[in-house]
Amino acid sequence: MAVFSDSHTGTTFHGEGFAEHMKTIEAQNPDVVLIVGDFVDDDTTKEDRTSLRIMQEAVRRRKN
């Protein structure tokens, strides 16, 4: 199990940084990935919110 908590995408790091962290997590091949806490903040840009799409793609890959 992997837990990714309080990413605050856009404040802590940008969407591309989130994607890089997800690749690192996926490389560990966990049975479950939990993404909890504050994923984005009020001032997170639209571009950084694309990391949500990246997360969804990662979830789809895990289902296959």
C-alpha cells in the first residue's frame, strides 16, 4: 500500500511534479495507492489541475 498525502498540487509542486511522484509510487508496484488530504488548493492553476487527469490515467493503468 502506498499513501500520497496532502500534495497541495500547485503550492508544493506543479502538476508535472505530481506525475513524477506518481511514477515513483507506481514503480514500487503497490497493491493499493491512496491519495488523501488536500489534493489541490484554492489558488491551484488550471494547468496544475491537469494532474488530476494524470492521476486518473494512473488508476486506469492499475486496473488493467
